[in-house]
Amino acid sequence: MKALLPMGLSVLCVGITGCGTGCGAAASSPDEPSPASVPVRSVADADFPPVGNRLELSDAEWRRRLTAAQYDVLREQGTERAFTGRFHDHHEQGVYVCAACGAPLFRSEDKFDSGTGWPSYTRPIEDGRVASERDVTLGMVRTEVHCARCDGHLGHVFDDGPPPTGLRYCINSASLDFVTVRTP
Ligand SMILES: [Zn+2]
């Protein structure tokens, strides 16, 4: 089933509060902005890049755009420590977007508490947003998932999730940003 964003709604990106120390993978990264410093910005939902709109940047440009923690996860396939990210215990209604390119990836309606310490979802927001690849690193056979727009690493998907899909998209908070959808 295809999940569509509500039409004609404006989207408000808010700073996330309630995050303690140790956000993201490189927990003590000096250039990781504190949650209180994340600026509020408003965008229309139509400003989301459409499916199929690719964003390919040089490694130098990704390093410039991303924090050290974001770069470690998104471009180096890193994994943040459990229970340290911004979103594992985050319950607001809205859309989780790629921290690298802004593409919408997951909806709060599909988020569930997996108890793993990483934000977990039963499915992506819509077809064509999240791509997957077989991953045999660390002596395990897993399915890696990444942003279909910018190839940024997100996490892995497992088949031990709840209904309706039975899937568990186990995602690093550092690879995500959050926007709230506000009715006019
Ligand atoms: Zn992306």
C-alpha cells in the first residue's frame, strides 16, 4: 500500500528536545549541534524532493554538509550506540526525512517501540524512498537499507517486526531529521 503525504499541508521542522548527551554515533562529536540549537524551519510538503530525484555529491561536499556523527552513519555505514540517538524514544506525529538530502523516509504512524534503542518502523513512507542491499559484514547476513535519493546508509531491515508487514526497519537516529505536518 502506498503511503502518500497529505496534500496542501505545510510542514514545520522543529528542534528536537529531550535528547541527552551522547547523540548519534560519534557520541562526543564536538560539531554535533545541541538539540536546542536546531533552528525551526517551515517548508511546504510539495518541497519534498520527488521519488526518482537523485542527489549525488562528492565526498568532500558530504563532509562539509554533515556533522561527524551523521557522516559516520550515512557515508561510512556506521552504527550509533543503542539508546543514544534522538529518535528511539520520540513519539511526535510527523515525517522522518533523510538527514543528508531531506527526502521523506518514514512516517510516525509506522514507528513502533522495538526496545532495541534504535528508531524502528514497519515500512517506508512510500515505494521508491528506501532501497536495500545484502550486507555480509561483521559475520552476519543482513539487509542494509539506504536512502534511495542520496544512497545515505540508514540501518538494516529484519523480518521480526510487528503487523502489518512483519518487518522491522532498524534505523540510526543520526541518519534522520524530523518534520511535523501542520494543517493550515
Ligand atoms: Zn538521502
